Amino acid sequence: MLETLKKEEIKVLYSEETLASRVKELAGEISEYYKDLDNLIVVGVLKGSFIFTADLVRDLKVPCQLEFIKLSSYEDGTESSGKIKAVDLSLPALHGKDVLVVEDIVDSGRTAKFLKDYFEQQVEVKSCKIAALFDKPCRRLEEFKIVHADFTGFEIEDHFIVGYGLDFAQKFRELPYVGVIEIS
Ligand code: 5GP
Ligand code: MG
């Protein structure tokens, strides 16, 4: 069923207009927070945050340097072990810099925790904040309870969403709106 899902069958949760206005607000909050900085580093997490990152940086009132990072899970057999590694690290030296990580969605909290630890402890940035367009607090695992995004667009229920960069099996990223897929 889900393999043949058409975009017409996806229920819209946030329209293009709603997303644009919330992203603008968020950019305002972020610009206010970083107002005294002239060298903010924005790191988009591929692939899910590519549209959010592109829209967000265009609404920021502070200058920024844009970078991207890609993550992957270590697989053991067919099951994901839940461990994450940073790949495709064409990142320049960000030691001592102020970094804003831009994520599509925080779910279990595992990715956000990894990113925070990675930038703070391995890269040793000056500061690391996370902006996530979506957060599903009800899905947070106990061990990642302390993890939170510093700037959040929308808190959502336990839905699987697609569009505006987010995929289902690499599909639907191009939708300009966000919709819900029923995965039972
Ligand atoms: P976490 O590590 O917090 O469990 O998961 C974060 C990642 O899982 C996100 O960056 C995203 O790639 C994926 N993810 C979690 N929830 C959703 C969802 O509702 N829709 C989509 N498309 N991806 C999700
Ligand atoms: Mg992601």
C-alpha cells in the first residue's frame, strides 16, 4: 500500500503558507539570540533539513556561513544498532565557533544528542544550539529525555510526516507542504 502511495492521498498538516510564516518567526527568534554575532555557522543536517535550512537562512537578520553534514547509522545485519556516525565530513575547522545545527525533526532524541555531543566534545565549538522545525516530545526515549531543540517550529503528536524536505523511503521531500502518512 505505502509503496504505491500518491501525494494526493497524503493529508496536509501544515500548508506552505503556515510553514513560511513559522519559519520567519523562528528566524526572528534566532536572529535576536545571535544579534551580536557576525560569524554564525549554520550547519544543515542532510537530507531532511535542506528546504528548512534554505528558507531559514534567507530570513535570518545576521550574517552566516552555511555548511552541511550528513549522518548515517551503523547497521548490524538488517537491524539498525541505533548508533550514529557523521559522514561526508567536508566541514571546515569549526573549533571555537558558534554553531547552529538545523534539523528537520527530533523524534527519539538520538540524533540531536549525537549532534550536540559531536560538536561540543569532538569539534569543540564555542557554542552549539539546535533548531528543529518539528519536535515529537511524546516519542523521546528515556535516555535522551534531557535532549531538546533550542529553537522549535512545531510540536507534533506521534505522526509520521513527509514533505518540505522530509521523506518516506526517499519520496515526497519535494512537497511544499507537510502531510501525515498513516503507518500502521
Ligand atoms: P531521532 O534520532 O530523533 O529518533 O530521529 C531523527 C530523525 O528520524 C530525523 O532527522 C528524521 O530523519 C527521522 N524522522 C523522525 N520522525 C520522522 C517523521 O515523522 N518523518 C520523517 N520523514 N522522518 C522522521
Ligand atoms: Mg534527519
